[in-house]
Amino acid sequence: MVFSILLIRLTHRVPSSGLWRTPVLLPQCSQRQQGFLTARRIGVDDPVRLRRAESTRRVLSLELNHDRDVDRIHGNGVNSLDIEVIEGRYMLSGGADGVVVIYDLENNNKKPQYTCKAVGTVGRSSRHVHKFSVETVQWYPHDTGMFISSSFDKTMKVWDTETLKPAEVFHFEGNVYCHHMSPVARKHTLIAVGTKDPKVQLCDLKSGSRIHVLQGHRGEVLSVRWSPRYEHILATASADSRVRVWDVRRASGSLFTLDQHNGDKSKAATEAVNTAHNGRVNGLCFTADGLFLLTAGTDDRMRLWNSATGENTLVNYGKVTNSSRTCLRLAVSRGCSPDFVFVPCGSSVAMYSLHSGELVTMLRGHYNNVDCCEFHPDYQELYSGGKDCNILAWVPVLRQPDVEEEGPAAGRAGGQQAAVNPAYADAWSSDED
Amino acid sequence: MNRKRTLISDAFKVKKRRLAENTFDKASCGEADPGGPLDIKSSLEYLMTLFPRKVFNDSLPRIAMKHQLYSLHSAKTLVDRQLNLLREQGEVVIFQLGFDADAFGLVFTSDYKEKTLAGIAGTECQDTVEKFMNKVLPSCTDLSFNKEKMLKEFLFTDSEITQLVKCGVLTVRDAGSWWLSVPNAGKFTKYFIQGRKAVLNMVKKAKYGEVLKNELELRRTTSHVKFPMKYHIYDIMGAELVESIPTTSGTMLRYVDT
């Protein structure tokens, strides 16, 4: 069953026309993939293995695709992107001009060239638009009827997608840097909000009130993230160089603070003891299984932590340039082995291998600083947005068709396949020979 | 059968041309063969050969920096792990240099003992330092010590601790805690920073702010720079003060504006 679903998803992507790419024979590749396929068919391998192998291959070949584009609506930088989890079809983006846009990512026009159209915008002309920059946007985790946006105008608005009007507005005393709603929560509908205030606020969606405050940080809370594994575990990162992990059911403070030296007090200067970074911590991301937590700080370092014990796994990513004054949005791939982490670094997106710390590649394409990136787990695509107001889609390079398959066979392949480019059509050989 | 263990198995047909560019410049010794096993000890020994003893009149043991190893081997995490292993085995001593939170100096334990004892031979601190070397170094591989530990675990008295600080084996970190240090390390740090600045300026002032590594190695250094050029090049590459870009003519170092 998994295999057939995988096939559908793979063939849904129409191959790009070969105008700028001559078909190259890759016998080695297809042989190895044949190996995976046969093993799966005869039952030697688990179905997941083929899926993982193919996902990893696709993530390793991410690049800008001429055929894929995202509508350019924002007039100022794009601050945050979110793809809904139910279908993976709609994407939200929040911009520095206060505008929130919804895009449809699906390609229904049977042609390779596709621009992801904006299906809804909360523009400057709307009465309810945010007054200042929108810092974080997130879909309601259970359906696309609602989304939440928070902004520097000290409010967090819960919007109805149909009418694009806010159903609820939460007001705060300071700039709201980030918010997050738990993707797996069934027992609560809490939104964790990080503001300029060192206290982390928890707002309840059902009652519309701010019911809980988490005290412990000493500086502004730059990033908050719920664990994708346990619905009550929350991680918060602050400008006081500390990252705290909380269980919201507990009345007394945080569960633990992440310590970069793992308790080895001898390694650091005395002020730096018990800190996660040597500067402000502004990026937080859990891996898809919730077992590991990634943090990024303004000391140009990224660290991987065991989320259960708070132990620093000491994976060395090297210098990860981080000059963001607000939340830095990382993305982790899902369903690959090994997993990859995408970090916006200056005007490109750096791709590191999660557990070994090696830099795999730098995705270059933006004209200005990249602010956010979001990984689409089903299609292994990456969307990144930045100060140049563009949202770029990084798509896995499509496997080339084998040379022998060109010609009449390709034409008969089916309606989904694009017609063979006339330049490659066999117009000179005669059937009589 | 391919015995090389690669990060990602060949089935995934990684775009090898991007990764293969790194192998253009592999001629010099000491630079790791990406396919072979990670040998930190031999890289460390290579770095130690670059250390100029004459400048310090042979009073300092040979010091290498931890991030210099990162420029020789690409897998930083594995380098860290192997180094920790060497430290626990007691072959290498790691100490904080002080000018940067991330700058750690490495010395071979035998070298360290030899030079320190030679330096304080005949002075009043000799017994204390010997006691420190024999008691503390083998058992405790920490970078810093606090008062409690020194008094209770190792049974040093206050005056002995003062003597150790006077000799330079311990440096003050905070009220009641000390970093492990190498005597006369101050001179090393001074010349090192001087040399690093000079080499970085060379890269910065070059046209477009970039220099080919091979070309930089051949340049003559001014009298301010006491260390050999290669020592500094590995340092700035490992500390990521310059960006290493693989090109068809070898590695190119581009100044990073931070």
C-alpha cells in the first residue's frame, strides 16, 4: 500500500520538458534503485526502506526548478511560512508588511510550469490587518478552517479562513516574537506565546483567555515550540541564553534547562554555566519524532539536544551564521535517513546532516537575507522566504527518462506525461529500414 | 564491494561533482584522505611539527589549537569525539586559551610535563608543581578547578595553590576557581593573535578579499608573525574566519566579514 502511494506521488510530478537538459543515461542509479524495488517486491525489504531511500535521494537533489514559482504578493520581506499538516496543500505566509497570504501548492493544470497561486490574502486594505510586521503564522493543527498570526503590533489574531476576519484577538504588553500551537494536542488547545516579557504566556483557544504563565526566563522569549511527541512538553528559548523545557501540567517551574557543557562546569566561564548558547538563543526546532531538539543561537552555533534528558549530543555543525534579531526558523526533513536540517544562513539556506553535523550543501537563490524555511514532508520540497519578498520552492531534481524510452513509446505513455519535445521527436529515420 | 563507509550510501547517487571538487587539492601531507579512517593523533603530530620552538627559547611545550584539526578533517563531530578519547586516555591536555570561548589549546601530556618541570626546576614551586603533575593530571581531565576540589579532593593548601598560580600552571578564572594553563602561555597568546591578525589582513587586503591557499602559503611573513604561515592558515580555516571555497586551482580562502 505504501509503495503504491509513493508511486502516485512520484508520478504526479510531471517531468520538465527537456529543452535545457539533454537526457542523460544513469545506469548506475537505476540499477541501485531497481535493487531497492525488487527487494521490496519480493518482500525481502520493509516497505519503509524504499520510501526512506527515495525520500533521502530526493532531498539530496534539491534545487531551484524553473517550472515552479510562488505568487509574489508580499511587498516587504516574508517572515514566516507554514504548510498545513492535513493535506499539505495550503501554505500560509506572514510578511513584514503585516500581510498574510494563503497559497495553494497543488498543481492541477497538467502542465509542468506552475505558479502557486494565492487563494486568499489579508492585505493592507483589510480592516483587520495587523498594523506592523507579522512574525509568526500557523495553521490550526486539526483543519484549515482557522489560522493564527502574531505580530509586532502586540496582538495575536485567530482568523477564520473562510471570511478572513479575526475570530479572536489576544492583546499583549510587548512585541510578540513567536507563538506555537501543539500539533498533537487532544486534551488541550493551548497556544504558547513568546513576547518581550520574560514570562511565557499560554492562551487557551477554547475559552479565549490567557490562563497560564510560565516563569523562569530572564530575557525576552524569542522562540517557543511544542514537542511533536508529547502534548504537554514545551520548549522555550530566550535572549538570556537559556532554553527551558516545561511540562505545562506542573505548577512549579521548568523541567530542566539545556546546558551546553552537560554539567561539566569546568569548560565554561562562570557566567556561561548552564546556558544553551553563548549568546541569544533564537531558533528552536524539534525533529519529526520529537526525540531531539535543535537550537540555534547568535553565537553562530547550532546544537542538537536529546529532548528527554536535555543532554547536548555534541554534534559539531561548525559556524552557522546567525544574525537574526528575532526568531530564526529552522526546518528538519522528515522520513529520510539520515535526516537533514535546513538553516537560513545569510542569503542562502544551509543544509546539514542532522546527526553527523556535516554541511551537505548551500541552497543559493535568494537575493537578500533568508528569514524562514519550511519543509513539505510529502513531496520532499523546501519553501524559503526572505527579505527579497520572494518565496522560492526547492524541488528535487527529477530523474531523467532512460534514453531508450524516448520516441514513440514515450508518446504512448499516457495523458499525464508531457508530449515529447518536437526537437527530440524522431523525424528522420524511416520505417522501411 | 566498496569498503569505504560513506555518509550516504551510493544508491542515492549524490551529485558527486559538488563533493568531488574538494579532492582537487589533496597533495600536501597531513590533510586527511576523506575515505580513510580518522587519525587525529597523526594530524596532531603534524600540527605540532609546525610549532616554532626557537621563538620561545624552548621554554614552551608545543601547542596546537583544537580548531586547527577541523581544517584538516571535515567531520567535526568525529574529531571532537576522538579528541575527547585522547584526553581521557591522558595523552593530550586541553586547556582554555582565554582570548576566545571556543579556542582550546592542545598539548601532549609528556611534552607538557617535561617543559613545565624544566621551567620551574630549582625554584621554590618545584615540589608543588610536581605534586600537581603527578596527582591531578592523571586523574582529572577538567579544564578548570574550583577551590573545593583543590582543597578536598587533592589536598592542596591555599599557599600551594598560590604557588601554582605564580608558576603559571593555574590561571585565575573567578574568585575560587582556576583554569588549567601552560606556564608562559601569555607570550604564546600574544604572538599568536598578532600573527593571526597579520595573516587575516593579508587575505582581506587581497583583490576581492580572497587568496588561493597555495599562494598564501608561499608568501613571506613580516617579522611580526612568529609562527609559520601554515600554522596560521590552519587556524583561520578551522576557526571559520575565512571561507574555504574549493576551486579548480585548489582551495581558495575568502575573507568573511563578521
